[in-house]
Amino acid sequence: MEKFKQHQASDLHELCILKLQAASQKPVTAQLSDHASKEQVNARHAVVKLITSMRYLATEGAALRGKENDGRKFRKLLDLRSEDDEDLRQFIKRTTNFTSHEIPNEILVIMSRQVLQNILRSVNDESKIFATIVDGTTDISGNEQECVCVRFIDKDLGVRGDFIGLYSMKETTGKAIANMLKDVLIRTQLPLANLRAQAYDGASNMSGEFIGCQAEIKKQQPLALYTHCGAHVTHLIISKAVSAAPFIRDALDAVQELGNLYSQSGKFKSTYLDTNATKPEIQSPTNVKPICPTRWLTRRPAVKSVMDNIEYVLQALANAAANFGRTTAARASGLYSTLKKSKCYLGLKASLPILTLMEGLNRSFQAKDQTVEGMIQCAKVLKDQLTQLRDDEEFSALFTEVTGFIEETDEMESFCEPRRRKVPSKLGSGLFAPPEQSVEEQFRRQYFAAIDSAIANLDTYFSATDIHKYGQIASMLTSGKANPAVIDRYPEFSSDLELELKFFHRQFPSETTIEGIHKTMRDMNPQMRQMFPAVEQLLRLLLVSPASSCTAERSFSALRRIKTWIRSTMGQTCLNSLKVCAVHSDLLMDINPLDIAEEFVSNCQTCRVVFGRM
């Protein structure tokens, strides 16, 4: 035992113990490898947090960074999330900075690309045929932006219209827009051979018969039927109808000027709203709704508001004309002189039926699943309703109602008798002859002229473009009678279409409309639908034709939210990617963040070293 104790205290024994401990531990290279693996795991966890944070900002259309680095919303959101996540806190402090503006922009492009890939995969796999919708607007920087949307039918026969890109144009000629559209179809791998319809507004560069965008597209794809946007058509119809009745036109112009004064002068607005401030038992007037001079069908709420509060409006205008500054007083005085005339009130009252009917038509065209056949049927119904308005007794009742209201209102002026023409002395005694028509007859003629203009333009606009070709295709489905000329024109129609149409109408004889057949086909079980593949293909061709360009118009709302005057220097790539993510926020949320992270890491050698394999 004594020798053991001496050996235990010797240097040789202590050296052996140290060697034994060193032999039992991992090599230095292995320890370094384990440390690197742990750091890669933490980095992968952090990059997913980066992507989900950016996805949230992108779906809201919010800015990723501000004017200064410390003011960026993206960085502030990461700092907030890192308070509960130690790995994320350490990651954003790394020397290799993954929060600079290049990295978020790269991830944003990846997110938008994956969203578009999912949409285009649905087009090619579920629909094959598709339609394009193009419309343009000017952003806050003054750049012309062309919005491109695609419409297709999914596997469940649901109608989908999706935004796929925003492109800046240096010129907006028909040929330039057509070349841009063809380039987009090539980049998105949508074959031009499968294009079956196109919808634009009525501008000459889009609808031109020879050099318009639709004509340039038809030179390469004659089967792409062109439809003039139904929503734009209704605006053109109502503007021409109102111009045919001067007393209605002048009344609506007065409402427009009143809306401008109400929105531009806070003092006049306060004067109007405080009309009954000293009389709490009397209800205060409602707001005067401003109107847009180019969107005629938004005028009905503005007209209704002025009519319901005409007494308060006149009181406020009289007060403004007497007490306000020179410019505002002059505007108020002119409006007061116009609105107090009975002719103006009659014009507002007479415009309401026409505006209400046209607004209902316009609203139906803005439905996402509206078809060209449905648009034609709605136009026919509206024509019948306008014809019913052209009734002497109905206008007489309207005129009597306005006359009674004016007699009860002290500030309103009564109708003036028509000017009497003086009889030349060589034909008589030089006295004034009686008026050729009464006051009521004078305004009735103008009112009927407005209705006649609307009816005539309904026939003109909704029988133009390629609607007659669409009608030939629709008649086959609704009547069950095949048209050999149409069948030979389209490669997707098989020789079995004629027999399948007969069998289908024998099975469902009560279905004579496209909407009814569409509902019947959607309610079928998949096995039964397979019995009518040619009929389903014919239905898809009819459903894919858009009735309006409202899909593109709705995307402009997102553009105004994203590219504001504060963010006017945003680049086109970032703008396009952010807009795709904002418009398709539901599709973006369905994408797995790990898929985005995997594509991001695989694009750079430095990222592969930092993150390893996802």
C-alpha cells in the first residue's frame, strides 16, 4: 500500500491519467464538426423565421425596409420575434448579414415565383385552354403599368381569374402590348395555341380592328375571341344616354361640382353638417358623397344623397355665398343658382331609374364567374326594363311628384313656361304665339331621348366584337345541335361531340342555359361526368371567355396600396413580386416555408455552407 501511494503521487501516474482522459474524448476535428452542425441547425431554424416574417409583410403589401436601416419593418419584426427566440437573436447578429436589402428581395422573388408556378401548373394540368385579360394604369411614379391576368377552368369546373404579372411599358401601342403579352405567355410556358379568348377595354390600341392588340394576337391565334369589357361598355352607354338629355346632364354636373366643393372646402363641409346643430330634435344631414367624373355608375349614391338633403344643401350654399371668401363664395353662389331650379331637381329625379338599372347591370358584370352568355342575357333584360321606363304615364307621375315637392319647398324655384315664339308681322299681328309644347312635354322628350340612346347603344355594343362567334358555340350547347363548321374550327372538339350533345339533352332536357348546364355538370359525380367529355370541353370553352376585365381592375387596388408616394422609387422586379404575393396571399400562405428556404439556400455557395442541407 505504501508503494501504491508513492506511485499515485508520481508524475508518471498523473501523465498516464491525462493520456487516458484525452483518449476517451472525441478528436478536435470531430468536435469542430459537431459545433458546425449545431450552428447549421440553428441557422436553418432562423432562416425559416426570416421567411415567415417576410411572408407576413408581403401578404399585407407592407414595405420591407424604410429609408434608414434601423427603420425597416422587416428588421423591427425580426427584433420583436427574437425576444422569445435565442437562436434567432444570435443569427441576426452574425457577421454574414442575411437581413440586408438584397436577401429579402431575393426571397421575395422566390415566393412570388412559387405562387405563379402553382397557378400555371393548375392552368396546364386542369384546364389546358385559357383566356387573357390585359388592362393598364399609371402608377404613382408616372410609369405605365400593364396588368396581365389569366382566366381558366379548374378540375371542378370552377371559374378562376388570376393575376400573373405587372409589366412596365415604354409605349402603349397595340403592337407593343401584343408583343408584351406574347412574351409573358412564353415566359410562363402558356402555349399561344391554347389561347381561346381575350378581354380588354374599348381603347383603340386594344380593340383596333387592324392594329389593335386583339388584332395582333389574332394574326397568330385566330381562335382567341375578343370581348369588349362589359363594365366599360356600361360606362360608355350611360355617358351617351345622359348627354342626350341636357337637363339630366346639367343636373349631374352640378352634383359633381358640389362633391368637389364638399371635399375641397373643410369650412363648407362643417357649415353643411352643422345646419341643425342648434336643433337637436331634428336629424342632421348626411354626408354629400363625392363622385368620379369617369365612373358614371358611381353617381347614384351621390345623386340620392343630394336629393335627400336638398334643403340643407341650399342653406349651406346660401351661407357660403354670403360669408365665405371670394373663390369659394363664387362657386357656392353658382351652385345655389343651379340647384334651386326645379329643372335641376327634375334632372336628378329622372336620372335615378336609369342609373339604378345600369348600375345593376355593371355590378353583375363584375362577378368573377360571369360569362359572355350571361352578359348578353343581362343586356336583354336591361333593354326590356328600359323600354318599360319609356311610358308617358310613368313620366307624368314622376313630373307630378317633383312639382308637388317644389311647391312645398320655399327655396326651390317653380318651372318656367317654355319661351313663346313671336309671330312675324307678315304672318299675323305680331303677337306671341302659344308655346309649341308644355313644360312636361319638353322634359319628356329629353327623358325619352336618353332612354332611346341607352337602348340603341345596348344593341350596338353587345353585338360587336366576336360575340356572334361566341353565340354560335353557345347555341350548340343550349340546343343540342352540333355545328360542323364550328367543330372543325377548334382542335379540342372530337367527332363524338354531336352524339354526346344528343345524349346529354335526352338525359337533361330541362337544361337550356349555360348556367344551368354548368350547375348540372358540377353536381355530377366524377364517373358520370366521364360519360360526356366532349360536352364538358364545350362547356369549358364557353366558361373561359371573360365578360369583363374586372380581374385586372381589382389588382390595381393592390398596386395603389403597395406603390405609394413614399415608395415611389421601388424597382419593377420588387414591385411585381410584392404585388403577386399581396394579390395571392391565400396561395402564398399555403406554400411550405421549408420549400422557399430550400430554393434560397441552393442558389448560393455561402448559403450552403451556413445552412447546410434543408
